[in-house]
Amino acid sequence: MNENKYLWKNISPKKNGTIYIYLNEKNNTIHGDIISNSNNEGEVTDAIYCGIAKKFVTSFKALDLSCIPIGLTDINKKEYQVMKKSWEIKS
């Protein structure tokens, strides 16, 4: 029996965590840093539910860039979109 895994994105500050990228049940890409056996909000604290993690795509170590000033001209369009999603979640 294949048990579902659920992907969450931590909203509290976290340095150098691992980011996991999965496909959900609709084959859309989802990303987060917590994998759980539950989708109940009370069981995973300080996190936003991203979806059912059906198929693993890749993972990578997040970098702590908080001490490095970054201008928007220093990043490409894809990196900007990732940063923009992060800003929208925090606000």
C-alpha cells in the first residue's frame, strides 16, 4: 500500500534547509521544506500546506543569503519568480 506524503512550506525563519520539489496529483510542481504523513494543519506548525507529494522530482540545499545584499538586477527571471512567491507567502 502506497501511503500519501504531504508537502509543507515552513513560514518561520530557517537557515540552510533542504527544499523538496514534487509533482502533485495534477502533475503540477509543488515545493516545500517539510514532508509529512499528515495534511492536518494542527500537526505541522508554522507551515503552509503545499499539497500531496505524489512524485519526487529533486531536492536542493537552500542558501542563507540574508547577510548578502542582492539587487534585482543580480538575479534571472526564474530566481525572481521564486523570490516573489516567497514574499507573497510572508505578507
